[in-house]
Amino acid sequence: MSYLEETLLRRKSGLSIMVWSLVIGFAGVLPLLLYMALGPADGNPIGLGLLAVVAVPVAGVGVVVGLIVTLVQKFVRPGE
């Protein structure tokens, strides 16, 4: 394993990557949900929809990366 990989595995845990990814996804979708719940019925929140369209895949990739990091950490350091 290279020095960079070891440094990254020690710095961030897979669980923290997954949690922050979910926070980013939720923060990207929350404005659209609030607009749908509280905004005008005939509104057209294009910007908020685009924010959600970008945030959800980014969060999904982050969750997958966090899951992979968690699995690698379990195999590299099984006792921890």
C-alpha cells in the first residue's frame, strides 16, 4: 500500500465519509422539499431542482466510496 493510501485511510473513516455524503445529499434536496411544502403552488424552482439533481449523485458516490473505505479498513486492520 502506498504512503498516500495509508495516510488517507488513517485520516478519514468510511463511516465519516458516508455520513458527510448523506449530509451533502440532504442539504441539496432540503431546499427543494421546503419549496414544495411552503412555496407557491404554481412556482417553478428550476435552480433548486438542479441543485438536487447534482447533490443526489454526489452523495451516492460518496456513500459508495465510504462503503469501500470501510471494507478496506476492515480487511487492513481487522482488530480495530
